Amino acid sequence: MDDPFTFGQIAAVNALSDVYAMGGRPVTAMNIVCFPVKTMELAVLKEILLGGLSKMREAGVVLVGGHSVMDEEIKYGLSVTGVIHPDKVLLNRGCKEGDRLILTKPLGTGIAGTAEKADLAHPDLIARARESMTTLNMTAAEIMIEEDCVHACTDVTGFGLIGHACEMIEGEEVGMTIYSSQVPFFPGTLELIETGLVPGGLERNKQYRLPLIDKESSCPESVFEIMFDPETAGGLLLSVPPERAEGLVGRLRRAGVTEAAVIGEVEGRKKGRIKVV
């Protein structure tokens, strides 16, 4: 990410997402910064911080301070504090048999970023990925809280869709089926996968989680690959009762979470495993 303001926005969205994924409301944040002051203009740091601040303001979060360290590589993030009623905390465990799985953002930010570094990404793909990464999960979280029907939730970030889905069922009495044809992803990402242009984290995610996965031949290999893409500032993955799923998706889409989709279901006979069809 060459634009420092956008870099700051994405980092803030990514950090705030952890509170949203637990059903909470972020309230305060502290900047955590590493910056090469001897080799880079402070104007770059200023833009990064302004980008992060813009997303904090959008989220209604107050910046209460921060820490900075001299380093050879730029690093920026937030330490976020939020609030939630103790009885309303959502965990990434608690899926129930029959639940439907809802994903609120498309996949492919890791692939898009890798292609951008190689100067091989279509401008439309980069624009779509940046728009997604700079969009807070605030609206999705607010609707999720109001509907009060979610059994489990996680945000999809560095471990990829399947990696985070595995965390929801690993060691549990339930498993999942993911419908590859229903999983949203950015146009152009499949073509990049087919050329071998993928981030290293994708292959590491895949090798780590393959022992828990049963892939059917109906799932195209390129679509299977994208489910391991290490996402940045990805969407929420929700486990909700089947009778509430379509209504929740409809409300999300009407509120601007336009690519929210039911992508699978929770099943009792696949304990601790995920089938991709």
C-alpha cells in the first residue's frame, strides 16, 4: 500500500474489527507506531495517523494516546477498548447444528495486494479491494446486535476464510459445509490464482488447515485456494439460526453491506471438520 493515508485507514479498520466481531462497541483507541525516522519523511507518518484517525472518528472512537518506536520498517495499529454487556459477548465458538453461515465481505484482499506489488493487478480490482479494506464492520455489527440471533462470530483476517472457520468448529461437536458457489470474491482474483500469483501466507494457511478439510470435486481449485487467502480488514463470519439467515442477509444488503451472503451451514455429523462443495 503506497498511499500512507489509506494505509492508516486500513490498519484502523482491521484493529476495530476485533471489537465488532465480539458484538461490542469500540470506545477508545491508542496508536501503536513503528517508524523509520532517519530514512523517511515525517509527513508520511502524519498521513498514516490522519488516515487512522478518520476511521476512528467514523466509528465514534476517541483517540486517547499512543506509543511510538524507531524502527526500520513502518508498523501501525491500534489498541482498542470497547464495551458490551457481559451476557451479550459473542465468541468464535458456539455454532449450533443447522445454523447458516453468513459472510459480509468478499475475499481476495491478499491476492490483490500481491498483484499490486508485482504491478499486475487491474485497477478495478485494486479499487474494489481498497474500498473493502477501508470499510468498517460497524454497520454489519450494529445489525447483528439488533437482530440478537447470532450464535457465534469471527472476523476474517490473516488466517483466511477457512482458517477462521476452522477456529469456530475445531474440537467442537459440530462441523461445517461451505458452498463454494456462494462465496463472494473480487472479480479478477481467480485469474491471478491461476497464474500462480498468490501471497505466501495463502499456501501456509492451506497446509496448516488441510487436515480438517474435505474438498469435493464440485469445488473449483481456484475457488478453493481463495478461501485460504490471508485477508486484511475482512468481513464478519456469522453463525445464525436457519430461519433468520435470509432475513439478516436482506437487512445487511439494504443497509449497504451489499455482498453479504449465506455461504454454508453447520452440521452435526461433521464434528470438527469442514466440507467444501
